[in-house]
Amino acid sequence: MPDVRLASPQGRWILLTTVLGSSMALLDSTVVNVALPRIGRDLDAGLAALQWTVNAYMVTLAGLILLGGALGDRFGRRRIFVLGVLWFAAASLLCGLAPNAGVLIAARALQGIGGALLTPGSLALIQASFHPDGRGRAVGLWSGFGGVGAAVGPFLGGWLVDGAGWRWVFLLNVPLALLCAPIALRHVPESSDERAHTRFDVLGAVLGAAALALLTYALIEARAASWAVALSAVAGVAAAVAFVVVERRGKDPMMPLDVFASRQFTAVNLVTLCVYAAFGGFFFLAALQLQVVVGWSALAAGTALLPTTVLMLLLSARSGELAERLGPRLQLTAGPLFCAAGMVLMLRVGPGASYLADVLPALLVLGVGMVTLVAPLTASVLAAVDTARAGLASGVNNAAARAAGLVAVAALPLLTGMGEEAYRSAPAFDDAFGPAMLICAGVLVAGSVLAFTTVRRRPSPDCARPECRTHGSVLTPPLEGDPAS
């Protein structure tokens, strides 16, 4: 049994290194959107390259995050975590030095691999190191400090873009990694799962990532209407089908499909796809709208988006407590409707928009909706499966949210008629932004209807409960671990 106490020096070192590691990935997921206009101008890149700058990272992260957790269980959680931190830093260095958009996109894909190794490892280290009496508080501090990192991200990113330059958005990860890795090696005990002696589902991970990459390519490049686009779409569908076959027939699948035998689990993940597709599309386009159309600096745009994250940090724990008393269905129905209203209010954000009169009201309504739905969403996912599979269920839900976001970033410009040069023209971008917000709002309403008709009013009394009570990420639900670890 792990015996490290949170109040001990070793406990504080463990908490520090896991927060540093997870914050690297959280920071990167929020700061890059703010830097996109400057990246496009400096590298003379079109809108498709900006979409890939976001999605190349998400493709590898979403496709490999379940495998990353399994590698830590088998070969040592500290070892895989440190490997992920150093890999992420090396890829970040390559991003910061990228001479053109092609190199930047490739480096972002490599970053996603590092993220898939360190993201599940940071929580696993806490659960495997701390004594059960203090583990809940350690997880709470980890998730809270990680949320602060997510909140700081847009502000820090805007400050760096306007000051030192967008490359420092990526280069900042290098000193963080050089601080994090030695602390982990010196102070974090190694741990593994003695039961984890099965084969790894490498084929499933490759097929999953390939399906996401090919379908994303087809959506982003669909404007060209070429044979390459058609072949990519067909190959992406074929890879997705092959992934399902491999996961169904494999002896040790990374995503056992029998978990979807629970109608509740399937329903909640469909709700997840709806809400996080809308969130991913919104935060990608809003950062551009505020800079390209409204004319704000990167710092002003990044700071403007802070209210949603701050509301999540302040109120997510209370939202979870309310869901435990009332059941999750009410909040999962109302939350997406609040978010949809917030996105409709974003239609007021155009040339000459006022922050207090136009931007802030929309973000506050959106933030209230996110606070309302995220905690009960996680609780519903955990309640839908056996307690022993809570970690798997959370990992699947987290990967689904990331996949939904990357599809939205790929599809929304296509659906709204954005051209390659749209982000260089305020009128062209503004014309497409409004329809995009309406599409996101419609997807959220669909998620609300789905939640109302499929989610149980109350979970079973003996189901797993969320450990991450405080949450600050606006692009993914919290990643929960296996309570038996």
C-alpha cells in the first residue's frame, strides 16, 4: 500500500512534479489558439495550416492516450511520465524553432505523443504514491492547480505572443520540463500494476489515430474536392471500421467495446461528443474572431476568454455536490442550453464590439453552462460502469471529448464557407463566425435533448465517485483514475 503523506516533504515534491507535468499539457491546449493569427502571418500559412496546428496535436493525443496509461501501468508510471515530459519538451522545442508550417504541424503531432504519455501518468503517480487517507486531498490539489494552469494559459499565451513572440508559447515548455523531470526522478517512487502483463494494443492505437488523421484531412482539405480528399475519406472510414473489428476481436484491447454494452455509458459519451465538439469549435474560432474581426491584441483576446475557466475553477466542486443531491439529468439537460445561449450571444461580437456589453455577457452565460454540466457528466460516466473500470471509462470519455473537438475544428470552416485566407479578412471571417456559432448552439441543443431522454435521474449508490472535484480545462472533461490502483 502506498504510504507517502501529503504533508511530508516527499509528498509536496510529488505534488509539484505532477502539477508541472500536467500543466505543460493544459497550458499548451489553451495558449495555442490565441497565437494562431500571428503564427499564420509569420509563416505565411493559410487557414488549413492553422487548423492542422491545433488538430495534429489532438489526433495523436486522442488516439494514444489510452495506450499511454497502459504503458505506465506495465513499465513503470514514473518512467513513462518522465519519458512523456522529455518527449513533450523536445517536440515543443521543435515547434518553437519551426521554419515553416509543415515542420510546425509535424512537431505538434509529436507533442501529442508526449502528451499521451504524461497526461494519464501525472494522475496515476498521485494515486500510486499517496496513502489512501490523503489521496483524495492530493488529487483535489492536483486538479485545482492544474485548473489554475489552464486559466493562466490564454493570458500567458497572449502576453508572450504580443511580447517575445509566438515561438515562446512552445519554448516555455522546455524549462518547465527541465525542472519537472529531475524532481520526478529524485522524489517520486516508481510504481506499476502487477496485473498489467498483457500485450499492448498497438494496432488498435495506430488504427484509431489513423482514422482520426485521415478523416480530419478529408474535412480540412474538402474545399479542394480532389481525389486525394475522397481517398482520405474512404481510408479514414476503413481505418475506423478496422479499429472496431480489432477492438472487438483482440485479446487485450485498449478500448474494450463491451463497456458500451451499458446504454448509460454510451448515451453519456454521445452527450460528451455533442458538448465538446461545440466547445472545441468555439474556442478555436473565438480567439480568431476577437483578434481578426474585433481587432484586439493577442493579450486582450486571451484575457477576454478567462471568465469561463475562472467560473469552472470556482464552482465546479459545488456543481458536483448539487448533482449528487439532485441526480445528473437536470444539469446535463440545462447546462448545454446555457452554453447554447452563450454562443448565440456571441453573435453580438463583431467590429467595434465592447467587452462589457457584448463579450463578457456571452462568456458568463457560457461559463455557467459549462459549470453546470461538466461535473455531472464525469459522474455519469463513472456511474455507468463497474467501479473497477472507472479509469477505463474516464479515459474513453476524455478521448471522445478530444476527438469531438478536433472534428469540430476541421468541419466548422468547411460548413461555414471559410476560405483559406478568411482569417486575414475581417469581413470574410465575421460572415462565417455567426453561422459557426449557430451550428455549435444547435449541437449543444441536441446534446441537451439527448441527455434529457437517455440519462438516468440518479446513479446507483455503489458506483465510483469523481475524485477531481475542481476542474479548469474548457476543452476536455477531467481524467479520473482507477480507484483500485
